[in-house]
Amino acid sequence: MRLIERFFKEPRWGVHPDDHKRPAADVPLRVLPQPARVHMPLQQHVGGAARPVVLVGQKVLKGQLLAQSQGNISAPIHASVSGTVTAIAEVTAPHPSGLGFAAITIESDFADRWIDTDPVADPFALAPEEIARRTAAAGVVGLGGATFPAAVKFVLGRRLGVRTLIVNGGECEPYVSSDDRIMRDFPEQVVDGARIIMHAIGADESLVGIEDNKPEAIAAMTRAAAAYPEVKIRPVPARYPMGSDKQLIQTLTGKEVPADARAAEVGVLVHNVSTCAAVHKAIRLGQPLVERIVTINGAAVTAPGNIFAPLGTLVDDLLAFCGLAQAPARLILGGPMMGTLLRHGRVPLVKGASGILAFDAVEAAVPEVGPCIRCGSCTRACPMGLLPLEMAAHIRSGDLDGAIGYSLSDCISCGCCAYVCPSHIPLVQYFSHAKGELSARERAKLRTEAGKRLAEARLARLERDAREKAEVAARRKAERAAAKARVPSPQPEPQEAST
Amino acid sequence: MKDYALMMIGAALVNNVILARFLGLCSFMGVTTRIDAAAGMGLATTFVITVSSMADWAVQHYLLAPYGLGFLRTVTFILVIASAVQFTELTVRKVSPPLFQMLGIYLPLITTNCAVLGVALLLVEGRMNFMTSTLFAFASSVGYSLVMVIFAGQRERLAVAAVPRLFAGPPIGFIVASLLAMAFMGFSGISTG
Amino acid sequence: MTRPVEMPVAAPYAATPNSVSRVMIIVMVALTPATLFGFWLYGWPAIYLWMITVGAAAGGEAVCLQLQGRAVAPVLLDGSAVLTGWLLALSLPPWAPWWIGVFGGLFATVLGKQVFGGLGQNLFNPAMVARVALLISFPVHMTAWVAPLPIVAAAAPGPIAGLLITLKGMQPAFDTVASASLLGFAKTELSRGVDLAQSLLHAPIQGWYGSRAGSLGETATWLIAGGGVAMIFLRTITWHIPLAMLLGIAIPAAILNAIDPARYMEASTHLLSGGAMLGAFFIATDYVTSPNTPRGQLVFGAGCGVLTYVIRTWAGYPEGVAFAVLLMNSLTPIIDSYIRPRIYGRNRQGVALEPGK
Amino acid sequence: MFIAVASLTLMGIALGGLLGLAARYLAVEENPLEAELQALLPGSQCGQCGFVGCAQAAAALARNEAAPTLCPPGGRAVAEAIAARLGIRIDLAAVRDDGPQLAFVAEDICTGCCRCSKVCPTDAIIGAAKQIHNVIREACTGCGACVDRCPTEAMGMVPVPVTLPHWIWPRPATV
């Protein structure tokens, strides 16, 4: 019977990897002791990097503004411990390149003193704009991994008249359970945050999509939402990538987000459960986003589980707290499907980091890559309906335009294709490479255009200079001739000054 | 009616211009790097073959045969074909500049595409009437277009395949063409059966 | 094997347990019952021919890899060359001489596969390329069938006699078992003007369980189909191509049989004879040379079926599966480039959906 | 003999007349190929191709008198684009492409002679006479015209430094 069910009832997209979420998900939440030092990167979000407003040597309190947002899409950064700013310098970014980015380093005084906060007793009395303003000031960004500034989405949702808020409790990445934990331990915060967001965008209902492999979270959330009929808990089938906005929207509402459009244009807005909790803290308690729950998991970890830790803590400190059974063969920030490879653990915890995985040699083993046998597994797995094998073949032979013809831009890099590939072809890397090359090409084009404009401006300038010089010369000549004509009159030349 | 159908199947599939008669091989290798270019070439050639074979039929029956000018056959046929090609070129250039770009030099070269003259000469040999010869010419050129498009699809895939350096390019193209010809042999016997 | 850390590896950092060799092994296991039945039915010569063909295919692959300076062992171990040889052997007359197997096996892996760059790069099904090449080059040997002579039967050749048959060709002692396959027989009779109602009365014996003259793979129809269905349930293949291909044969056959039963055979006869089942489940479903999308696979399968029927019925060759598969293989790139899945957020033409709807 | 000559002549005249009519009715304007090619070129008029400027280079390309690989600052991408526009195939391996480059001034050797800033096609070099010059990165097109002009060899080219948002995943090693 199960076989038949498996055969006919599975969604037509996605994959079902081993989730490895337990036992880490069932371990009670632990709080990381104050780290001695934190590094607060200026760019932990999509958009412009924040601009520092503190000086080296300055004493700061927990929650104090360190760097303010710059531009329309940006987010401020706050101190996650109290102490002294010791440096504003580059640290290694959580990025596969291992390149650095700017961060503010704070030496902790272990006092954990909060700055004066401005709690709001009744957020529903506030104007929606005020909620968006406070959320923006608290530096809340999408905590599911996208790290898009939350307040920008509030304003957008309100402008486009969004009626449905979708709260994303999908958390389909294997190993990771930080959203699960927040729903089990702080369901009231999530529900309250969701209601505040609904108020901010003017939505009538919110649908909380939770994968059915998290029954405890579903139960806790159902209890917390019992008093609020507008908040509906909707279990969804556990299938990767259910936590992707587009797939969750389709599963919960049946709506499809058009290509190149935003979800708000079909009347829905998606926020992660952790983002909801962060909004709750930002509004009700006036606390900026300075801490988060992060899953520490993987076979190299002695005591896997979820940790409540200040942002900016080094990955090494988090791993040391959980204990390492062996030197990890592979370090990943995020989940195994879409996470970021870390070259070492001296990388700060950023807002969008839901998990840190330390794999042992068995988990980290990369199977030998073979040629594509065109089996079509990737095509069946692709949640976007793309043809990964064709795109990769074109990219491999250097035909990027061919890959664009197969709609490379619609790829969400979920990794389903590379996961199911029986030849273990690193398809996502092909696509990331091509996307990078294409944006480099785009930048080069913009640069060329700018160069052309500058060159034209220069030519115009040279022409003008030449013309003016010629004019001046001509005038001088005329004047000289005129002067010669009437030698006796030694009049000064008033035009000279005007040229 | 059945005879016409069998004759057309025979001309298009069994005795395919390219795969069985080995005519028009230069365009077969030259313009088949992209499906749309091959389809455009097929259309242009279909037009040229059909129109010129109609004209050639008239020339043969009202000029060459009655006055015993058989020795002028090749010259006059080429004259007719060249005019038809010129006309097609002007039309394509007007109607579809991108196709004109893609076909490039191969468009005027339809003149020397042996498939065109070959079909015209086959018609004379076959001593067919006007209707039959026009249908035969049309079916032959449809067969030509079909193989062009099929082969272009395969070349598009070969372009991204990891063909060994030794065989990359025309060699693997000819191997594929031979395998394709083998597959088309499956149709043999249809027109006689 | 882990790669050096210097070159970053992109996500995902998890992989399916499936692999190319696992796929090949499943297909081979699915073929095993039918093959063993064929061995039992045709005795030692069939076993030798199978071994020779598989060996030649694997040997051809090994030599090509060696010439290209690529590692031989890992590629051979993926099993694709063995499978190609196996499928080819199943489509040969079981008592064919050794050089048929050698020529076919080499042709399949060298010209059918390795010149294209190896696994995954070929445009035509290697086994069918070899079969068609053999059929065109050696029509007599390729249509010399024998009546079933179970290995346990007293008249059956023993291991030594069987070896002689494979090495030296048909021995006079066994002339009596020479037979024709049903499709070939009917075609010959029809061309002599004998209609089916007459000719089928004294046609070669058709055992319902597959005991009849034919290649290894065309006799054990039900075992072949069973293996194919098992592969569908194991998700090694999908149902689209087999179903479409069988329907593509059955529907025109049923219609024409209803119109003129004296000229056109029944649909069931068409389905159960020749390489129909083997083709539908094991040959047309070859990943490399068939379309990727379900809709494309339906078109491909239906095309294979209809062409098989057309060639069987009207063309010169009694059996059309191999030709049909090759012809549809040649159309696969075009099917793939025109039939694509609908992309999320776009319509079938690839244009973005309207946000209003 | 007469019939043969006459019939061929008549056919020639008739078909020629028809084509003449067709040419009149199906006339198309000439493709603005030159303008299109010029749009593809970097337009910094650096002169490294041997022509005075990009317009002249485009004209030469349109007349088929120059190779699509003529533009060093454009690198592989421009060569590819031109070849695609002209419908010809080129050997891309022959194109040297070290990736985008930037000019830099070695400040300890610069004498402030202003020669480089005079030739810079985009005015990307600033600095008054007798002052150390500097390159505005955003404006530099990497054409390299300044390098040869420097009397003290203080000008050089460096690859554009890789930054976090501009980092590109390497293409996987092919098997």
C-alpha cells in the first residue's frame, strides 16, 4: 500500500534526502556563554553594507547601534555584547571564496548590559508605517537565509495590498532544526510576530506552513495560535525544497509566482518563523536583532543541538561549546543542500545562518563524477521545471547563451538536481559559475558603456578646447590686425577679461 | 492516388536525396549547425526545387525535346535554377533578415546545390508527366528538408557532447550521417510493396 | 574520495545513493530471467554467442578507452558496455556464428558509442546500431532462426557440439531445426500471395510462454515484460515510453486487422512477437537516446511503435523495432528542443505568467 | 544552332527581366552593420587595434578587412560578439584575455609629467603637473594607452582585484 502511495501521491518536484534532523532537534535549547569577542560584519543582508557609527576604543552596550543602514535596501547592525570596540577591519566572510569583509570587533566586558530599550505594549495601536520603521531600525532581516530586510517587504506588501501572510516553517534543509526549535520553544513569539506583521502589511490571514516531519512544532504552534483564528497552522508534506518561497506558496495557496515577479504581486508575502519571532522582539521588547538560534550538527560534533548565541560569535567558539569529536572534514554554514562551504571556523555567525554543520569524512565524501547519461532525474527533481542537464551541457561547452535559452535565470540553486544525479555532476556549481560569468559580463557591459560616455565627453571637451583656442587665436589675430590698422590708439582691450 | 502516395514516400524517405542519392551534401554539412537555419534552408531549397523543376519540365518538353536541344539541357537548367535562387534570395532577405544572416553564403550556393540539378535531371530520366514530376520534386525536397532538420538537431547535441578531438567536427558528422542513412534503410521496400 | 580544499565545492553537500552502475545493474538483473530462459530454450550455442557478444562489446570499449588514454577499469565497471553487448546478444539469432557476435559487439561500442565520446554522448542506441548494421550486411545469417530445442532435450547440442555450431556455423546434424520467425514467415507468404488465413495454419509453432523460433529476447516475452515492469516500480525507467510504444504498435495493428484480417495480423501477435517487448522496455527506454520529458517520451514511444508497425507491415524487412528505434533516436534532439517542461512561473512558451491570474 | 542561341538568349532576357522586377519590389535597405559593430566595440578610442578609433575599426570589420579579434581591451567577449554578428567562426584560443585590467601609478617613480593623463581616452588619470598622478578605478577601461607614454615606467596594468560580490564560482573540472 505504501509503495502505491509513494508511486502516485508524491509531489512532482523535489527530492527526499535523509533529514538527519534528530537527535539534534530534540535536544533542549542551550544558551552560549558570553564569548570573549564578537565580530559584527557590516554586510549581513541583501543590499548596501551598513556604515559604521562607532569609533575604535568606544564603549558600547548590548543592542547599541554600531552601523546604520545605507540606501533603500539595507539594514543596521547592533552590538551583540557589551564591551569595547577594538577594531573595524576585515574578517573572513562566510563565503566559499574565503575572501574577507569589513566587520566591527567588540571585546566583551562580560556584563551583558543592554542599552535602554523602547518596548511597545500594544503594537496594534501603532501605525503600520511605525512598525515598519521600528523593524527596520532593529535590523531585522529574513532569517531563513535570504536575509532580505524585513521592513522593505512590509512596505512593499502594504503597497501591493497583500491579503495573505505566509509564515515559512518549512525548514526543509536536512540537519538544520533552528526553526523547529523556535516553534517548539517560543511559539507565542512566532504567532505574535506573525500578527504584528499582518498588521504592518494589512493582511487578513496568515498561513503557517510546517513540514509534517515536525509534529512537536505543529502541536506547539497550534496551541499558541488557538486564540487567533486568523493564524492558521497548515502542515505540508516534508519534501525538499518545501521551504523555498515559491514552492511553499504554491503548496499552501495554489498560486504560482510569475517569473521575474515578486510574491507580493500575487497577493502573498512570505516570512520565516524566526523572522516573526525577531519582529516580536523588535516591537514588543524594543530589542534589535543581536542573537539567534543556530543548529550545530554533523557527525564531527560531540553534542549536537540548537544554541542561542550572540551574532558575531566565531564558528570555532560555537563548535568548541558543543565539542568536536574530531577535526571536521567539512564545515558548512547553513544546510547541506544550499549552505556555504567554510574554509575554516574563524568566521563570524551572521544573521542568516540557521546552522553550522561539521561533517566527518564519511559525510563529506564526494562521489566520483561521471558523464551525464541523460537519465532525466534532474528534470524530474527540479522544482522549477527546468532542464538542468541541458543547461549544464551548454555551460560545460562554454555556450552561456545556450544556457540562458534554457531559462538559467529561473534556477533557484536549490540543489535538487545535483543531489539526485546518479553521475554526481556538480550541476549547481555549473549554474553558479554561469550566473557569475553572466553578471560579470553585465558589469563589463555597463563599464564599457560608462567608458564610452567618458570617452565621448573627453572628445567633446577636446573639441571645445580646440574650438575655443581657435576662436581666441582668431580674435587675437583680428585684434592685432585692428591694432595694427590704428596704431596710434593705445587702448586697453576690454574683451580680454571676459574670455 | 495510391501510386502518387507511394511515389512520394519513395522520393522522400526510401530514395532520400541526401541519404540514398548523396546529393546536396555541402549544404547538409554546412547549414546544419542550428535547427532553425536548417529548417530555413530546407524551406528555401524546397521552394527552389519545386519551382525550378516545374520550369525545367516546361523547358524540356516545349523547347529542348521538340528542337533536339538535349545538349543544352544542363546549361538551361542551371539558368532556370540560378534565377529561382536569385528570386528566393531576394525574398528571404526581405522577409527574414535573421534567416538571411544565418544562411549566409549557402543561400546563393543553392544554385550549385547538386540536389536541385539532380532532381531536375532525375525527372527528365523518369519521363514523368507534369503532375508527377512536380509531386516528385516536392517530395524529394521535403525529404531533403526532413533530413536537414533531423541532422541539425543531432549536430546541436553533438556541439555540447564530449566528442574525442580526433572525431570532433565533420568526422563525427559523417559518422552520424551514415548511421542515419542506415536507419533510413528500414523504409526500403515500402514503395515497391 | 574527497577533493582538495583549495578548489571549493558547491552545494549540495549530500548525494543520492543512486549511481550509474546501480542503474546498469538493475537493468541487467531485470534482463536475467529472460536471458536464462533463452539459454534453456536454445542451448549451448546461445550461451556461447551471448558470452562472445558481451565480451566483444566490453573489449571494444576497453580498447577505445586505452587509445584515448582514459582509465579503463572505472569506465568498464559502470556496466554500460556489458549491458550494450547483452542487449545486442538478445536481439541476435541464437545460433549465429561467432563473428556475428564479435562484429556486432565491436560495432556497438566503437562506432555506436566511443566515437561520440563514450557513455552519454551517443545519438543512437549502440545495440540497435550494431543490430541494424548486421542485418544490412549479413541478411542471411541474421534471419537464420532455429526452432526451440531446450537444452535438456535429447536432440539438443551438448557443450562441445554447441561450440562447434557457434564457431563453424550450422552443422548438418541440426538442419532440421532451422525455422523462420513468425513475422518473417508471414511476410514471405504474403509476398507469395498467400494470405494470413492460409499461411498462419502452418506457421511456426507459437508457445504461449515464448517457445518459438526467434532471438533470445523475443521468445521470453512475458519475462521481458515482467522485468520491465519491475524496473518501472524501481523507478529506473518511467512508464511513458513502454506504454506509448506498445500502444503505437497495437492501435494501428488492431485497426488494420479489423479492416482486413487476411492481410494484417492481430495486434496481440504483433505485441508478442519480434522485439516489441524487448524494444519497448529495454531498448527504447535507453536514457541517453530518448527524450527527457514525459511528454517527449510519449511522442518518442508512440513514434517507435508506429514506425515498427509500418516497417513490419509495408517495408522490406520482417522486423522493424531496431530501425524504428534508430529513426526515433535521430528525432530525439528535436523532440527535446521543442517539448520542454513548463517552467514554474512561465507558460509553456516560456513567457512569464500574468500576476493578475 | 540558331534556335539554341536564340532560345538561350530569350530565356536569359526573360529571366533577367523578371529578376530585375523582383529586385525592385523586394528591395531592402542595407544593414547598418557598421553601426552595430561599433556598438559592440568598447568605444574608448584607445587605438590599440591599429585604427584611429573604434568607428574606423568597425568600418574595417564591416568591410571584412580586419579580424574580429582585433580589440585587445575587449578581450574574448568582444571578439565573440563580433564574430557572432558577422556570422564567422574564430579561434578564441588565439585571443589573449587576462581578464579585465586596471592601470595603476607607482607613486614613488611618478614624476607628474601629465603625459599619461593627456592620452587617457576616458580622463581616468588625474593629477596636475609635478604632482603624483592617480587612476580613478571606476573610469579606467584598462586600455593600456597610458603605459607606453610614461617616461619613467611608473604606469602599469594590474588585473581588477576580486571582491566578495564579484567572486565567481570556478567552472567544475570536466571529466
